[in-house]
Amino acid sequence: MRTIYLDNGATTKIDPKVLEAMQPYMTEKYGNASSTHHKGQEAKIALEDARSLIAKSINAKPEEIIFTSGGTESNNLAIKGLAFANSRKGKHIITTNIEHDCVLNACKWLETQGFKVTNINVDKEGFIDPAKLEKAITKDTILVSMIHGNNEIGTIQDIKSLGEICRRKGVFFHIDACQSYTKTEIDVRKHNLDLVTINSHKIHGPKGVGALYIRKGINITPLAHGGGHEQNLRSGTENVPSIVGFAKAVRIADKGHARQMVKMRDYLIEKVLKIPETYLNGPSGDKNGDRRLCNNANFRFSYVEGEAIGGYLDAKGICSSTGSACSSRSLEPSHVLMAIGLKPEEAHGSLRLTISRFTTKEEVDYVLSVLPGVIKKLRAISSLGGF
């Protein structure tokens, strides 16, 4: 059975060129980057070259990039590390109600440690009103943390406007850019960013590696203590092969890939919306990939369950998702879809299809040939009414 993978919001396949770049650092250049002998220094050079390349991609300095195990660790280090290091300045944190679970849960945990957290509501397309953010900032606010490109509905926040507010108010600004990195512009200087979370496996790099940009001069309390790796902020032997792969994936990514995905995404959206009583969740009218992630399409189908749709598609070799991979086993409706005003039954009737630069029109056409029949069949046996 053929496999059509449209769950690239969860993870992406590793690019063969990335795997090729990693291979020598697992078999020949296997030294520990902290070792002083030539084998260790060989690994150290590769590590620092990767750091410089990734820093340049967001207009940062190499020493402002800290390597981690991925997005979850980077988000926790940014939020908890900054909160503890700067608690004398204030104990108020602002985030949104459409964040990834790792951000929401990190903030909930900080509330048990005496911090106050404000969750800003978004509009029906998932956007944050800059006026709401400005109003929420108080004299005790130390950090604003928000997702740049939403993992479920694809909404891309206007970080330039939001960053200007934070900088003017003297508040640290952190973005979770795991989904948006390399797909849309991120410039830490232009956008007034203090901390940025990025990772590798959403851009055809290896799993288990990510990074956190920390603007020079910002105090962070480390979460792990040990040998003082990564400027004493993230102890543990660096995963050199994966870091090399991460950098290679960044080097390969370009704006042409994003434009290609926008065209494929829009083709998919146009055809799926021809199915009766089908709606698009998140931003609409995006032609340039600056309002919605170039690879993201999230639909809701009246009178059916998204989980059932996904099961039928899987039987046909099509991989899809009903939301975030990190909470896909939960029976609760998506907090993101609820936040944009959907009813529980509408949230449960939603399906996310996320493409990659490797997705072909032939694959999308196969999905389009299968999906209408699946919806029709499920509606015929649905107990939700309407058909």
C-alpha cells in the first residue's frame, strides 16, 4: 500500500542530504566536542560552524544560540529559566490560549511557584490583538511568550508589532518558532525578539535537537546542571551529529520551498472546500504565506468526527492529524480550536493536513480522490444529524 504523508506538522522525513552530512560524525568524526585532543576539536569545529549558520539565519550572534534536545526543552528553558533569573523584577507572565502544551504546562507549573500568568484570547482566526497585549502588561510583567506559527491552525502572528510593544514596555519577548522557522522571516533584531525557540525535525532535520536564541545580556537560570556545556546554560554532551544535521537542513531551506508549499496548500484548500458543509479553520485569504503557515490546512467537516476521518484515511495509506501530535491521544477537544470559538462537536470534526516541500501534486490529488468518499460514508452513518 502506498503512503501519502500529510502530517508534516508533527514531523518531517529527514532529507537524504541531511543524513549524508550527519553520517561522518557518527562513524569517523565521533569525538566529544569538549575534548581537547584533535578528535574532540574536529567535533568542536563542526559544532561551532553549525551554531554560526543557525545564528545567521535569524540575524543573531553565534554566542546567542544554545543547543537543546528540541522545542519542548527550549520553551521550558526560556520560560522557567527567565522567570527564575528575573523574579525580582516581577512575577507576571503573559501568554496566549493557543500555545503548544509545553508552554501552557510550563506556565501552569510556574503558577505553583508564585508566578501569575495571563492567557490572552485570540480572535476567530487565531490572531492576537496588539491592543489586548499592551493592556495586559503591568509593572510586574517580565515576559511575554507566544507561538509564532500555530501548529494546529497555522496562524502566523505579527511579531514585529507585538515585539515593538514589548520592547517599549521593557518586557522580555519570547516566541515559539518551531513551526515557522525557515518558512517565514524571523529576524531577532528587526522583530525585537529576546528569546526564540527553534527545532530541527519540522524542517527535514533529525529529531531530538533544537536551539534557543537568547539575546546577549539576558539572565537565564539553567534547568540542568553538570559540566557547564553551552555557556553553562544547558549541560550535557552536545549531540554533534544531530546538530550538524540541523544546520544542513537550515542551509537547504529557502524561500522557494515556501512559495512552492503555498501553491500546493492553496490547491488542497480550494478542492477540499468543495465538499459540502466543509470549513477552513484559521486564517483565510492568505496568498503570500504571511498570515498562515505555508504547509498548513485545517478543516472542519459537519456531522463527522475527525478521528474517524483520520482512521479511514489511514486505511487508504494517508497520514493525517486531528491536532497537535503531542496531545493526539487525548479525547478532549483541541484547546486551540476551542479558543477560536468552535463548539466541541466542531472541534472534534476537524482534520489537519500538513504538506512538505516533498509533497507532490499526484499525492494531493490521490487524497482529494479519497476524502470526499470518506466524508460521504461517515455522514451516512453519523448520529450527529444533518445528512
